[in-house]
Amino acid sequence: MRAIASTLALAIATLGTTSRATRVERTLPNDNRTAAGVRRGNVLTLHLEARLGDWRPNGSGAPGAALPAFAEAGRPPQIPGPLVRVPVGTVVNVTLRNRLSQDTLIVFGLHDRPGPPAPAGVRLAPGDMRVVRFRVGAAGTYYYWGTTTGRDIAFRTGEDAQLTGAMVVDPADAPPPRDRILVIGMWTDTVARAYVPRRRVLGVINGRTWPSTERLVATIGDTVRWRVINASGDNHPMHLHGFYFDVESRGDGRTDTRYRADSVDHVVTESMSPGTTMGITWIPERAGNWLFHCHLPEHFGPRGPLGLPPLRTGERPMTPAESTHSTAHATAHASEAMSGLVVAIEVRPSSGRVVRGTDDHPARRLRLLVRRNAGGSDEAPYYGFALHDLQDGPTAPPPDSGPRLGPPLVLVRGEPVRIAVVNTLPEPTAVHWHGIELESYYDGVPGVSGSGRRLAPLIAANDSFEVRFTPPRAGTFIYHTHVMEERQVPAGLAGPIVVLEPGVRWDPSTDHPVLITSPPSWEEARTSVLLNGTLAPSPLVVRAGVPHRLRVINMTTRRPALRFELRRDTTLVTWRELAKDGADLPESRRTSHTAVRQISVGETVDVEFTPGAVGDLVLAVRLSGRLTANPVMNTLPIRVVP
């Protein structure tokens, strides 16, 4: 634990008024593009230190905090720490020194690969120095990390939570691939294991928080390769807008597994547990601006400097309602209404390639009315979507259905659609078409989506915006607000998208979307989730011997580790997985297995089951995770009839 003097220095530095006595050198963000140390032959020599530095994740002119960070000797500290990148077979000699005057440091990850890690790590009292020697014999994405509190990496939350550095081992017989390394870090009050408020929530990627994170650039047709490291104590469902990516490897810092081509997951959202890594590739096919971000609103919603609540100038922290209605939110959404774990990617046209514009073929025309329903309050409003097919003529929008969810939006692959989003709320909104491959301008992130000066607007109160796209594949997707998600999604602004093959009619008696969302009440959200917009869903009635499809969607705001299961009494039945995130699984993976599946925020999973006998089934949604007894959050009764 940091001594009193160090804690005072931290508090002073956090206010951005560091005095001469507490002034420390500036900590630099590390984009992980330059390897540390000196390599001669098959030996890398690295002089690594832990020092106190002035870290400014919101930008050089923003308030800073004095936090421990790793550094190469004679160079400024970095967050994340210096990159260790070597080919297979390299022997790494690390001189490790603890220059923290008050804290004992324990460092993990500096060990042979493959091989067992040192269970106790390398322990250094203030001023101590140790020499560590290890050999890397397996290619992959790894990391090293330290703690001054003695906590496991899954429980580092405070001052020592940025003591992490990436370690990449490349194949020995090929040049290093052109890739980028993204290290996720968090600084919070506590771990997010309970549904409790946290005052400080600072998420960083490569040492910076949005909008100060690096803007990445890609070209249409390029193969983009990223190595992503979750060095934080939180779960992160990482979502890529507009494109699918392939998860080619996963690891835990000690080992890294690369998958065969037929086992690679093709997804738009991938959940990362604390301490895990993944290697992904994707090919940008459309120009414009896109986002890669954690799908937990707490991790990318509006925050003040250093992850503290947004402030009204000279006054108290803003409430969610005040933040939503603020002028800054309405006029500068991209810079003021997001923070944390967000990276922007600009995809540029390739030389000689013709950029396709919006499809001008006759389109189906829809109106999506965003409205306030009866009930709710300013802090926990009750909003809703009402869908009107304009081909049906000038009929009135349907009445409030009661549940807090949008109606299924049923589209056809290859059929253009134009959707007029009409906002009648007393606050701005926007709609993101999650998983749909579309033109950037219509993706639904105000101030970001689009390119150049043609950027998607925030849909102000009593205003509208027309979205145009042509779904390129059949599957299960999501439409949901991309403004103040922690407030507007539980209010009811999320719904399923079902895209069918041409000539196929949607049959709701055998095809069942199941949307999981969070209740707007904080107390209810601690112990339950909504299924199809309600705490008490009506039973599904299904026929025995007939295949049925469940399209399960997790759009909760703080439940990244849910699982759903299908049971008859206490016995799990069987089902077949058909698709993930709208992408069909290969036939080799569509095998029958026990009906249990984990699902994170922003993921969709399609399963098929065939009831074998008349009686009652139940679809149960549970918590997952080692710190829970896996309580049931809600159940959907299923009545099997002849």
C-alpha cells in the first residue's frame, strides 16, 4: 500500500497542480511500434525499471496523476511499458530495478515460453535490482505485468493497474508481420464484479483514453492485423463497427493458441476476460470512419478527466440526465459524449479502386419512430421504438406494446431499405445498426460515422435522419441507440434485426428472437435482466418434433458474462449452434451438444432445437464467472404442444 506522502502526491497531481516537491517526469503513451532493449544474435538485453511518472491519458494539457509505470533505464516511463518483441528462440536478459521509493514491486510474466511461470513472481523492495533470464520458444502474444498491492491481474484496479507491457514472439523463419498491438488498461475504484456504482472508470488503449486515443488508418483491401491484450481487471466485449474480424488466436499471457482455418471465429464482437489476449485479422471493404470499442457503456460513455464523473464548470458532477441534455453533448458528441476504450479507424480508398456509393435501386421504405412511452422518470425514462412500413400506407404507428424493446426489424438479404428515424424524444439520439455491413455515414455514431466533412449527425429532439443500406447477408443483428447507452438502452431503445434469404418468409411460430437487456431500475438490474423487454416474459408455445430457432441477443449494459441454457426440469436438453453475430457457422461446427452457451454484450447467437415431447421447457439466463454461484437472472417459459 502506498505511504501517506505518496498518496498526497497522487492527490495533488490528480488535480493538475503538481508542486515542485511532488513534480515527477512525464509518462509517455506507448503505441507499441518500437521494440525495447538491444538484440545481438539470439540474445535480447533489456534494462527495465519501475518509476513514478506523471500520466496524462486525456492529453498532454489535461490533468495528470502520479502513477507507477515501467521504463527503460535512461528513458521516460511509458504506459503500457516498453515493448518486448523478439523472434522464437531468443534468450531475454532483463535487469529489473524498483525505483519506487515507497512500494515493494512484484513482477510476473518474465519466464520461459513454453514453461511454467514463477508462481511468486519477482519480488523487489524499494531500490532492489534483480537479473532475470528466460527463453521464448513459442510464437504468440504475451505480456509482463507488475503490482504494488499484491493483487492478481484480475483484481488490479488502482494506482498499480498500468504496470503492464506487451511481449510478442514472432516466428523465427519469417519477418515480423505488419500488425498493431493494442493494450487495454483500466483505473477504477473496484473490480466490476458486482452491480455497484464506481466513481472512477478510466479505460485506456495504449495509455490513452478517447478522444486522445490514436487514430488508426487502413486501406480498402488491406489485411489488418491486431494483437489485443486485456491487462485490466474487467471483462471487455470488443466490437468492430461495419466489418467482421477473424479471431485467429487466443491466449492468457502464459500460452497462446492459434486456430486452424476451420476453427476460426468470424465475429463482430469478441469478449475478453481479464488477462486474456487475442490475435485478429480483418479486411476493410468500405471507406469511411469506423470504431473499435468495448461494448460496455460504462467503459466508453462520457467521463471527466482521469475517468471521474463529468463536471459542470466549478460545480458538482453531472447526472446522466444532465449530461444527456448538455449543449456539449448535442454539439460535440464525438469528443464529449464518449471516452475510454474507443479507437477510431479511417479506411481510405485504394489506388484505382472505384468506391461504391449508396444503392440507388428501388428500396423498401420504413419509418422508425423513437418515442417516449407512458411511465418512467427523468432518471429512468421509458422510451420505445415504433416501426411503420410505409408501403402499408399512411397508418398510425402501433400503440405502446408494454415491454421495453424494439419490434423485430425483418429485412431481406440484398433488398435495399431506407429507414427514416424520427426522434420525438425530449433529448437527442442516434441508431447504430450493429453487425450490418453498410456505408460508414449510416453506421450511427454522431460526429464519427462518414468521412471528411460528411459526418453523421446527432438526431436532435423533433428531428429525423434517413438511413440507407442493403443487408449483404442473412442473420441476426441488432439496432440500438448509440447515444447515452447506459440510459437509453435500458429505457427500451434496442431491438432485433432478422435478415432472411430472398423468398423466405419469417415465421414467428418457429423463429424466436430473445433480446436480453438491463432493467432501468438500478436495484432491479443488480439481480435480474429483462427478456424481450420484461421481467415476466410470456411463454413461447412450440410444437413437438418441429425445429425451432432461437436468436439470442445480449444488449445488457453491465452483464458481459451471461450464459443461457435450455432445460426440461433440471436436465439440460440439446441444440445445434447455427450462427454467431449473424455469420453462419461452418457445417462442421453445427453439431448437437448440451444446451448451454455463454454470451457477452453486443453478441448474437443463433441455436436450433427440436422439442422431443410435450411438456414444459425453460430458457434460463444466468450469471457466469468465478465469483458468483451462477444465479438465474430470468427465465423464459417454453410450452411444448403436440
